[in-house]
Amino acid sequence: MIEPSASGAGVAGDRLLVACAEVLVTMDAQRREIPEGSILLAGNTIERVGTDAEVAHWIAGDAAARTPRRTIDAHGCVVLPGLVNCHHHLFQSLTRTIGTGQRRSLFDWLRLLYPIWAELDAEAVYISAKTALAELMLSGATTVVDHLYLFPNGARLDDEIEAARELGVRFHATRGSMSLGESRGGLPPDRLVEDEDAVIADCRRVVETFHDPGARAMLRIGLAPCSPFSVTRDLMRETARLARSYRSVGLHTHLAESADENRFCEQMFAARPLDYAESVEWLGADTWFAHMVHLEAPEIDRVARAAAGVCHCPSSNMILGSGIAPVSRMLGRGVKVALGVDGSASNDGNQMLGELRQALLLQRVAERTGGSSAGAFSARSALELATRGGAAVLGRDDIGSLEPGKAADLVAFRIDDLEHAGALSDPVAALVTCAPTRAWLSVINGRVVVEEGMPLRVELAPLINRHNRISRKMLERAGLL
């Protein structure tokens, strides 16, 4: 039984009905897809799901108590659970396209960007977060994980949390860190690493200040040392122990992303990345790893046995030439797999619906080149990653599907438009295989935040202008303009 979260509580009598959907995709245990479907929300909770006739009949059974305050006609739309983006770096929206068109691999790309990111400050973190989150929301994301791992010039995790609260997105802010500078054999420049005692102290502060472990929570904190090549063994281990001293504080990091990282781990720690993670107490049900491209078959089984999660980031892996994560094999072995857009500077977009399409296409390539059928990973498989998969990886049973008692998060996309003309034989698959479009409607925690394709809580033009001014100043200070 899901209990309400104090911070996310809504008014039970404040009902919203979304009705007449062409298809209502529940992603429940039976994976029901309901033609001419309706969903009734009561405050921040889903109250009823079914056909238009079924929900209307249920409302009529106690009209005085159940009649919605507002009804939204979703005719011409597919209604889905809100999409869950499990790995991102919102600040990187300030440095899009830099390095992505230059055939750089991960390590070379990072070395190019570190000096620019050193110019971040509190305003840059806040504005970039607000900009990237707005773009994500318009692509169907209702829950977003962000991994902020550098804090120059007074920047704090608080800055992006403020942006998320203003927009009304369900947010998992992870307090990242880097402590292994280049003078000690790491990749980042020394000026961007932090003192480890200070990192632990701030991790404790943000958890105790912001973390809400309750059901339907709008804000949770995770702890997220950046990567094996930027953090020491001691900080990895101490961070894991600190996280586990609190309820529902997850652990997140990059792992096995590139061949360079594998070589680094073998040279620095005499271990492959997964062996290293296990040696510092990071292989467990409360951990999830971004990328996991370079895994061997026995390692996939170990991840599954540990009930650890993986976030697949297809566009980033392609742009940086990192490889193809073995997602189909992971799923076949029982690994929890989610989907992530990853940083805007290794993707150049914050488009969650588009990432579903990339996940589908990349796994089809992998299956073909691996000699197996290209039918194993389908459009609905991709949708599973971005809904139920994301919820499982984050350890949440209150999001990821449209079922009574779960959080009132949903998105609707129009399929009666130009982009989907001729694709209505399977409108659900069409959302994944056709060109990505904006969400027509987004409801998060029972509140409408996007309507008719426009965000309701932010004016985009001034935000974009301010974002671009900050980006230009950073580039000028770094000597690139």
C-alpha cells in the first residue's frame, strides 16, 4: 500500500479527468493498452483507469464526491505514464556541440570541456537546469535524475533544486563529486576536484536538507561520485556507507562507459570496472550505473544477481563512439535497465521521446550485427525502459505506470498530426518510430505543467536568452571565443 508523502500531498477532492484518449498506455502488470481510455486523478494520486465508459460509470456512481473539477479531452492523443530520465548533466546544456562534431572519444572530449565547465557558478547551474528541464518536460519527461559533479565558484546542488521546484518536475538530484585530480593520476584538472572531507560533509547536508523518502516524493537525493577516473577508492567507499545510513538514498556513477575507462581501471586498480565497483561496496540493489557499455557476459549476470540498475544512454554512446550497450542481453538476464538522455554536451539534446527511438534503433543494429533476430527489442521494449524500467532502477513503486494509487504523472502526445500521418495502425509504436514531437499535455503530481505543447510555469524566450548569454561568457572566459 502506497502511503502519501507529506511534501507531495495534494487535495484528494481536486480531481482532473483526462478522457477520450485514442489509446491509454497503462504499462501496468498486464501492459494494458486501452482504446478510448480515461484516467481520473485525485490530487497527486491516480484514482481510476479504464475505458471512457467504465470511468464515466464509476464517477456517476457517486457524482457528488467523484465529479472532476476539470476534464481534458485527449481525443487524437496517446496517453502514457510520465517518462523517467535516469541519467543527466543539466549544466552541460551550456556547452552543446563543443567537441561532439570533432570525432573525440570520451577522455579527449572531457579534457576539452573541463576548462569551460570550470567557469560555472550558481547562476549558470540554476539557469542551465531550468532550460534543460523545460526541454525535457516538453519531450515527455516527468521524473528527472541529474548528476551534478563539479561545484566551482560557489555553485551548489541547491541551485538546480530551485529550478526543478519552480518548474514542478519530479526530481532526483544526485550530489556528485570529483577528488582524483590529474596530479594524482586522475583525469580532471586539479582545480576542479574537491577535498574529500568537504564532499562528505556537503553530501550529508543536502540529504538532511532536501531528501524525501516518502511515496510520491517530488524531491529525492542520491550520492554520485563521478567515475573511477575522477574519484578515489576512499571516497567511493565512504560515500556508499553514508548513503546507506539514510532511507532511500541511492548511489549513482558512470561505469564501463568506454574502452579508455576499462584500461584506466586495469592500470590504476588492477581490476575491471565492475570488479572495482564491487571492491568499494558499490554493487547492490541501491546502485545504478550509467552506460555499462563494455561488459562481458559473466559481468551481466553479476549485475543481475546484485539487483543493481543500469541506465542506457544511446545517443551519448554513439556521439562519443563509446560503443553499444548490450541492453537486450541485460534484459534477458534480468538486469533492471532504464533510459537516460545523458548530458546535453554529449547528446546536444534533452529529448526523452527521441531517446526512445535511438534506443530502439541501436539495439536493432546490435541484434543484427550480433547474428540474432532484430525483432527481440521492439518499440514497446524502448517504452518499457523509459517507464517501468526507470521506476525500478530508482527503487520507486509509485511511478512508471498508470494504476490506481500511483503518482499522478502522465503525458499525452498527439498522433493526429503530420509526423504520424499513415502510422495509426499502431499509434503506440508510432510514438517511438516516427519523428519525435512535443508533449501536448504533461501532468506531474496531479498538476498540469504543459498544455497544448507549451510549458505553463516558465516563459521560454527570456530563459533562452539568459542561458545563451551565460554560455557565451563561459566560452569567452575559457578563451574559446
